[in-house]
Amino acid sequence: MQTYTELTKETEHELVQLLTTETWPYHGTGNPTEESIRTSIQQGNYTNEGTKTFLIRDNAENESIIGMFRLFDLDDPTCLFDLRLKQKYRGQNRGAHAVKWLTEFAFTNYPHLIRIEGHTRHDNLAMRKTFHNSGYVKEAYHRSAWPQNDTLFDSVGYAITRTDWEQGTKTPIEDSVPF
């Protein structure tokens, strides 16, 4: 069973440890430094009026941290999120569980939200499957839009609308215009 606890001053060290002891191959900085994470925390990039970060814990492993997600732009009608799981916990449907939880949390606690978006590299098939299995619809494909290690990757955008979430539906994109 996974649980989600909001990041606090007292748990910042756990976030730093998580982000600096794993490699994040599909994120802009694959191996962030402790200094860069602490600076980012001090700048309010993990917790502020429009940003909430949650640590993902595994109760079966004595509440150890297995990942995190960050919701941001919560003050806009459309928010975004970042999700990270430790390597040993990937491929176990834990990402989909977290995405479903964060979706419910965001729509329940932020009634002005009309949609939630997420983006990933085109070759991150596990995350693309997670979006799909969590009720998100692929809405965008951006060529050469994800810079990482002096390389430009294609990016894919997914979203869920409040209406689809409330109705338990998944409305496909219908664009009959050939251009």
C-alpha cells in the first residue's frame, strides 16, 4: 500500500536524498546535486502557493520513500505534475496509483481546476502507459522539444479534464481537419 505525505521542512532531507541517490533518465537533469535540490527548495520550487510536493511512501517497507510527485501551477485553471519513482519500484503499477491519487487530490481540493496536464519524452514508454492507464488522453506531440544532455527529444503531452474525471470517461481527441 502506498501513502502520500505532503513535503514539509522536516521532510525536505528525504526529498533531497531521493532525488540525489537515483538516476532520472527522462528528466532534464538525470543526476541532480544536493546543492541544486536544496537551492530549488529554498526558491520555493517544491512548496509555495501554487505548488505542492508529496513524498510517496510504501507501508510494506516501513514507510520508506519510494518516490515523489509535484503538482504545480495550482493557481491556474490547468495544473501540471512531475512524477518520480525509484528504479526498483517502477513497472509495478505504482505510477498509475500515484497519478490517480494526485488527480483526485487536485480536482477535489482545487475546484477551479478544469484540467491536469503532464508531459514526457516520447521514448518514456512506461510513463506514457501510466498516463493512458490513469485516464489521461494523449493530446500533443512536440518534435525536438525536450532538451536533455545536448540532445533534443520529442515530447508527448497528456491531460485529463475535470469533466472526464467526474464522469469516469475518456474523451478521445477528434480533429477531422487534415492540416
